[in-house]
Amino acid sequence: MTAPASIRVLPIQVASQIAAGEVVERPASVVKELLENALDAGAAQISISVSGAGRRLIEVADDGHGIPAAELPLAVERHATSKLTSAEDLFAIHSLGFRGEALASIGSVSRLTVTSCPAGEVLGARLQVEAGQVESVEPVGVPPGTVVRVEDLFYNVPARLKFLKKDVTERRQIDNLVTRYALAYPQVRVQLFQDGKAVLQTAGNGNRREILANMYSPEIARQMLAVDTIYDDFNLTGFIGPTGLTRANRREITFFVNGRSVQDSALTAALIQAYHTLLMVGRFPMAVLFVSLPAEAVDVNVHPAKAEVRFRDPGRVFADVQRAVRRSLLAHTPVPDIDAGRVWGQPAWSSDVESRPPWTYSESAGKAGAQAGPLPFHTAGPGDVPAQPELPAGRVPLLRLVGQVANSYLIAEGPDGLYLIDQHAAHERVLFERMMKQRAGEIASQALLEPETVELPVQQAGLLEDQLPLLLQLGFQVEHFGRQTYRVRALPALLAHLAPSAALRVLVEDFEEDETPLQAEEEARVIGRVCKRAAVKAGQVLSPPEQQALLRDLEACRSPRTCPHGRPTMIHLSVDLLERQFGRRGPR
Ligand code: ADP
Ligand code: MG
């Protein structure tokens, strides 16, 4: 065994780099700290410029109260803050910063320049820090406010550089962060530029829906439901997605607590719980919610990056969030009428439907669907449907078409009972397998009579750009046509009936995934999206030959039981089950 090295106090520079690691993990964390400082300074306008995904430059300029020249060297010192004086203050914090660590941390892992001029002063000052050392302070004539410039982030911590993700990912983190803060502070004018391109520009007029439109699309902004609830000293505002607008992960769920962006799994759980039974299994809601509570009800000093908080009464916050969200959701969402109980239990022609007990189509569905949740509003919804009774393994047997119900479902008879088929999901499956097969050869493409230009929001344009080669394979002919504009020359034949702009939007819809998946997966996802748009819709009348053809095509599929997104295409009611339901046979 080698002798242990003797214990030494670390050189100050090493110690501060270690401490910096907790606050400054990636470019987006620098943006967050600087943005919070600008907000704490009471800025009405904040302009952020980023280049090289934040590795080369991050600059945040504000018109806030500024820093007096004499205090400038202190601002970049560790544990130097103007926002806190005693430990008691920690329990009633009204500012975003309070640890006095951010500028010191950033300064130890970059080349930092802080230029500031307090309102009313003629002359301001500029301070330069390199690797934690103050290099110079000099007087300068600048407008009131503060400009913090961070260059060559992590230039002296190569290990940290290696942990950064691809530029697209780091850039997206910054975009997401700034957009969310802009939403949280709609009275502040926020601008974000990435490599000279404007990604976000808010008006500062307090209109949150306008910012949402920039963040997603005008269409999604229109669909988002407003939440605005007050229970005593608990206040919840913001937006939640309607049940029809979901994501495959939790990334589009954002919470602010007292103006601070936080990650809190309990708040997220409360939100998801509020959607209980209203969403498909594996789908997550979108939401941007702002919780406000008395300062003393929240402990914000839990995490160096201030990304977590602790509530004095977590149970109450959980219940309040869940209740408020559920209320807004139900106020805007008609109770879904595709629950298993009603497909057959309440035919439109029956007049005494209300008096009948709800009917469950199988024991397994009953178990999975009717969990005794804590919610007073439990309704069997589409979320319960995937728990369909087991089908015999493998493909579907030959089916005899009986007809179409509600212009949405096909009824068919098989050797072992009845099959209900969701025409949209089934068609999606059929198109998906067809397109995946064609992909090996050539996907049918249809040239537009006249090429059309389509303009996309900046973020989506960037995402589309990465996918151009794949799109070509899928039958799109799209070329970049300056800034956020693309020119479409041809579409896959399957999408030929859509407007080119709608067809392109289909592709970028779900691109906001963080990591680019494997090429093959990405391809399947894009194809899945195309098929979703191209498939017949629920509510669309199909002629008997069309119904017949859909059934035959589905039988020929390799995985006929689910749509490409994993929803069931069919529900099977076995003869055995029917007999038991009609009381011809006792329950097993
Ligand atoms: P904290 O925000 O926790 O106080 P920081 O290291 O982020 O710590 O900032 C240190 C101090 O520098 C702040 O307390 C504040 O007085 C001053 N400061 C930083 N950024 C700005 C700004 N944009 N405008 C005015 N003052 C600022
Ligand atoms: Mg700060």
C-alpha cells in the first residue's frame, strides 16, 4: 500500500473551481444566473447574446439599477451579495439570487467582463476577471445598467468542456430556459440572439400567450388552457395543455415557484396526477405553471444552483396544484365519451342510459381502469383503453366486416368473437408499415406544380435543417431558402393532400426531443408522424369497400394490434366474455 498523500488546504483557485462546478454546470446555467441577476436588478429590458452555443460568448445586458464602481470588485468575490445580510433573511427571500456565488463562480471558469453604471451616474466602470483573478477595473462611459460578458467558458477546465453535449443540445437548453423566464416575467422585454439570429423577442407587455406562440406555435398557444387559481395564500397561474396535446416525456412541464424556475418531482407528479385517466399511458401533459406562496413557506436554499426548493407543507402544495389543474382541465375538456363503458353501454338510441350501471368490457380492463384514485372526478377515459383484454398472440385472424360505428370504428367478426377497430389507428399502422417497407426502395414523391416557400419559427427551422437528408429519402424535396424560410418542391405522395406548410410542420412537431436518437429510430419517428397526418380520421365516413380494404390491409400487417405510437388499434370481445356479460355463464 502506498503512503497516503499529506493533507493540504487546496490552492484558492482549485477550491473555487470545485465550488463553481456546483453552480455552473453548462452554458445554460451561466445564462440562468445572469438572467436572474438582471431580474433582481429590476430590469425592464434584458438582451442576451450567445455564440458558439455559449462556449464562445454569453452576454447579458440589462437596464437595471447597476453596480456602483466601488463595489464592482466585490460583486465578483465569493459570498459577496447585496441581497442578504443575515441568516434570518434566508427564510424570507424575495430575490432570485442570495448566495453571492454566481459571478465568482463564472469568473473562475471563464474570461469575465462586468460593465456597469448605476442610474444617475455619469461614469460607469468595467472590470475584467480571468480565471478568478481581477485583471483590471477602469472607468467607462456607458448607459445605465449592467452588461456581463462571459467568454471562453470552461477554457481552463477541459474536463468540464468534454461533458458538454452537442451544440444543438446546449443551444436548445438556453432557448428553453430563456423562453420560460420570459414567460415568467412577461412585463420584461427579453431578447435572445444565438449566433446573431434572433430566437426570442418579447414585447414586455405582459401578454403571456404571445410568448407561448413564440415558444411553440400560434396554434399550440391558442390551444393551451389558462390556469388562474387562488386558494388563500396559494396562487397558481400559467398554462396547461389540453388532453389532446401531449408529449412522450416530461420535458415540456415547467414549474416556477415564487418567480424561480425549479425542478420538483412532486409538483410534476401533482400535475400528471391531475390528468389521471385523461391521457394515454406513456403520454405526458405540457405545462408552464407559476406557483406563488408566501416567502416563508418555501426554503430556496437547498441547492447551489437554486434549482430545487423545499416546501414547509409539501402535502398541501401537492394537493392544491393537483386540484387547481384538474379544475381548469375539466372546465375546458368535455368528459371523453370513448370510455369502454359507453361504446356499447350507452347507444345513442337508448333513452335510459343514465340509469344503467357502467359496463366494463373485461375483467382485466376493469382492474386496470377503475383504480380507486383519490380523485373525486374519476372517469374511465381513453387512458384506460390500452389495458385491453389479451388477444391471441401474433397476427389477427381473418375478419368478417360488419360495419362502421360513429364514423370512427369498424366492427368485425372473427373466429373468436367481436373486434372493434379504431379506423384512424389502424390506418396509421397500415401506412406506417407500407412506408417503412418502401423506404428500402423509393418512397413515392409528388412534385408540386409550383414550389412553395414556408416560413418556420427559428427553433423549428434549426431542427428541420438537421433533418433535410432524411426528408429527401422520405420523398420530401425541401431546400433552405434564406433564414427561416424553406422552399418545398415535392411532398411524399401520402401527404400530397396537405398544404406544404402543414406537411413540414408535421415533421418538426415533436423534434424538440433533447438528444437526437439513433438514425433508424428518428426515421421511424418521422415516418410515424407522416402516417399520423395521412391516415383517415375518426369521424370520417368510409364506404363499405374502403372499410373492407382497411381490414384486409390491417390483417396483412406485421404488428396489427397497435398504431406506430403504441395505441391499440383494436379491442377484442371474445365469445366467452360476451356470454358472461349476458349472464349466460357464471363468472370464472
Ligand atoms: P447573488 O445574485 O447571489 O447576490 P451574484 O454573484 O450573482 O450573487 O452577484 C453578486 C452581486 O452583484 C449581487 O448581489 C448584486 O449586488 C450585483 N449584481 C450582479 N449582477 C447584477 C446586475 N445585472 N445588476 C445589478 N447588480 C448586479
Ligand atoms: Mg445572482
